Amino acid sequence: MLNPKKTKKQRQFLRNNMTKWEVRLWNDLKGKKMFGFKVRRQYGIENFILDFYCPKLKLAIEVDGDVHYFKKKMSTDARKNNKLAEEGIKLIRLKNEDLAEDYESVIVYLEDIFKARADKLNISFKEFS
């Protein structure tokens, strides 16, 4: 189930309390800036909430901070990974440290991921020069 009602308040809270890296990444993804593909933020799939999701490409992007290294969160992340795989959704995990260290390289990496995913699914995309 996509964007279930039971996670609506949590999704709204997360949208209003994004981390600085989520905000910066959102600025580069929103408004179809990534090859014309619509990306949504804080998108719900069943009980899970994705940081960013491109429905057309079935591509999810998670920005992982320190909390993702705690055992309980790792377990939740593993369940999320499995559910997304079952749904045919490709998941990309980005670390806060990588965004902080070389943000521009992360954007180039994501551009490559979007292109490859579009090619794999035989979906055309806009090339920007």
C-alpha cells in the first residue's frame, strides 16, 4: 500500500523536520530536476517511510545518519530493504558522511543511478547539458 493513512502524521513530521542533508538533496531532486523524473519526499510504502522515492523508476533513496548503525534501526532497515526488493523497488542508501565529504560526487552518482534505472526499465529521460 502506498502512502497509507496510518503513516501520514509521521510522514508530515519528517517532511517538516528534514536533516540538513535531506534538505540539500531535496533541492536537487524536486521539481523534476533529475532528468525530468518526479521525486517525492517522505513517501510511505506499507509501514515504511522512504526519504525520497521516484515512482516511475521504482527507485528509493535513503539518507543514513548515525542512528542507522544502532542494532534496532539496522533490523528495521533490513526489513525495509526486503519489502522494497519484494516490490521491485531499487534502494540506494547514502551516508551523511559521504554527502558531507563530497556532495557533488554523490549527485553525479545519483545521476548515473537514475540513467541506469531508466535504461533498465526502458524509460526515456531528458538529457540536460
